[in-house]
Amino acid sequence: MRAWGERIRRADPRWRDLGLTLLVQVATTIPFVVPRDPLDSPATWPAYALTTLGNVPLVWRRRAPVAAIFGMVAAGTLYTLALDGPGQPLPYAPLIGVYTMALLCPARVRITMGVTLTALILASVALNTGTARELLFALFVFAAAYALGRLQYTRQAYTEAVEARAAELERANRIEAEQAAARERARIAREMHDVLSHAVSIMIVQAEAGPVAMRRAPERAEAAFDAIAETGRDAMAQLRTMLGVLRADPAARSQAAPRSPQPGIEELPGLLERVRGSGLRVSYERTGAVRALPAALEATVHRVVQEALTNVVKHAGASAVSVRLEYGARALTVTVTDDGRGPGPAAAGGGAGGGAGGGAVGGHGLIGIRERAAAHGGTAHYGRGPGGLGFSLRVVLVTSPLEVGS
């Protein structure tokens, strides 16, 4: 039954109206075919033809509801005045017409038709029995048909609103999914940039120093090559961790070897040791209330220091660099300072970036550092080091979830 109902709802409205007309025709035919009292009005073919004529306007009830009602009323009036045929238990066709008018017509038309139909009901009752019982029954059934039409209108409007809201939510979810995918791609690209840039920079410095060390100090050359291999292995491990989340096959993800977590603050000494292998003097200091921080924040600290040291190795021409972590009550300050050639003219005045964003001064590495700081409600400042010498990067990361949320 439910399948048939769904099929009927999806059918062409014209076919549905034709089916409804045939159904009403069957109902109005019953008084003509059932056995009748000889004293009742005779069932004649002209009376049956006029009854059928009064049902025909139901075919166009959706396209012209007012015209359909007047057509039914005209046929009914002619039937009452000109013929003396069998009566009907209910005015089926006019009731359906009133229902359709209440469903489809605007308020102005409904009010006009309501007044007109009330007058016609009064006249019809006066011509028939003239009793209050018939009048109240007629008014009740037509008012019920009108009320059902308005209820169906409200139901359809509610259904359309729900469907529109569902479609809007689906579009919003699709857009959010696309934006989330774009953010994830940007995050992975930033991570890959940090890992590869740092690893390749260290490997290039070590490889360039290898031939010189082979001639002057073979033991140092062996250490340089070991550092190259260790840096490459570390980069491969981090890349495997990042790209592992991109596996499309859930079974492959479940069968893959467990991935190590993103490097954090505890892995900084190993990072600094690899940088020392390039010939830089690296100092490391932690002050304040040293404590464990959320894994995402620690990973950000590691990437910020990694990118800063990569810039020192690639661009600064420095001999020494210092890394300092200051643990405050609500923030962690990361400062990386070198004694190299200092910033270029574009960044000599200092740069900053925070939640509101800043000018795109500097390369992609500094832009990435600003974005990482902003993700934790912090800021990034860079410029000349103490005394106008070298380059200094200062990143403030909020450690309080309440502060980040605000």
C-alpha cells in the first residue's frame, strides 16, 4: 500500500485529477443503480448525464479552481430546478472544489468565494427543505472541506521549508567538507615544507662539508655522512607519518604499522644536535614553569624552531644560534636568535602576525610560522637581533584553552 501511495504521489497531477473524477463518478452513480422505493424520484438517463456533467469540472480543479466550482454549482442548480432525479448523500464534487480552492487560491479569492458560497448555500437550503438542520449540516461540511484545504496548505509549506532547510544544510556541509579538505591539504603542505626544507638544508651543508673534511679530518667526514643519513631517515619517518593519513583504503590504514606521534618539545634536543652537525654552535634554554603542554602545541613549537633553524642554515651565514623557551602562566614564548647577516631591507623594521593576520613580509617559512602562531591565538615577531646584529624571531603561543577561545 505504501508503494502504491508513493507511486500515486509521483504521478502527473492531471492523471491524478482524472482518477479522482472517475472515483467521484462511481460514488455518484450508486444512487442510480441501487434498488429504489417506487415513491422516490426516478433514476433517468438525463438526470445521470447532468450528474456526470457536474463531476467533469474536477478534471481542471488545479488549473482553474474557481471556474471548476462555478461549473459544479451551475450543474447542481440545473439538476435541482429542471430535473427530479435521485439525491446524493453528499455534494462530493463541490466539497473537493472548495478544498482545492482553500489549498491553492490567495486570501482575496478565498474570502470572495467564501461569501459567495455561503449565499449559495442559503439559497439552496431555502429551495430544498428550508430547515436549520440542513443549513447547519451544509455549512459544517463545506467549512470542514475549507479547513482541510488550509491544513494541507500548511503541511505542504512546512514540508517545503524542511526540504529547503535540509538542502541548505547539505550544501553547507558539502562546503564545510571542501573547506576542511583544503585546510588539511594546506596543513600537510606546510608540514612537508618544514620537514623537507630542514632536512635538505642540513643534508646540503653536511654534503658540502664532507669533501673538505675527507682531506683534513676523515673522522669528521664520517660523522657528516652519518648526520646526512640520520637526517634523511628522520625526514622519511616524519613524511610517512604525515602521508599515512592520506591512505584511501581503511583496511590499508588499519594494517599499516603504527605511526609515531608528531615531534614535540622533547624531540628538540635531537633536532638541535643535527643542526650542530652542520657546524653551527647551538644553545638551548628553557625557563619558567616548565610543564607538559598539549600535543598540538608542542608540535607547533617543534615546527617553529625547525623552520627558524632551517632559515639560519640556509640564509643567515651565522656561526651561532640560540633557542630559548619561556614558560609563562598563560603563554609560551619561543625565541630564536642568530649572529648572522640579519634580515633584508623588507624585514629590517620587524614583522608581526597574529590572529588578525599580518603583512606577507618574508618567505613562505615566516608566513607558515605566523599561521602556526595564529592557530594557537598567538603572534610572531621578527627583525634584527640584540644590538642590531643578526636576526631574531619571537613567537608567543597561548597555552590556556580559555585564552585561545576568546
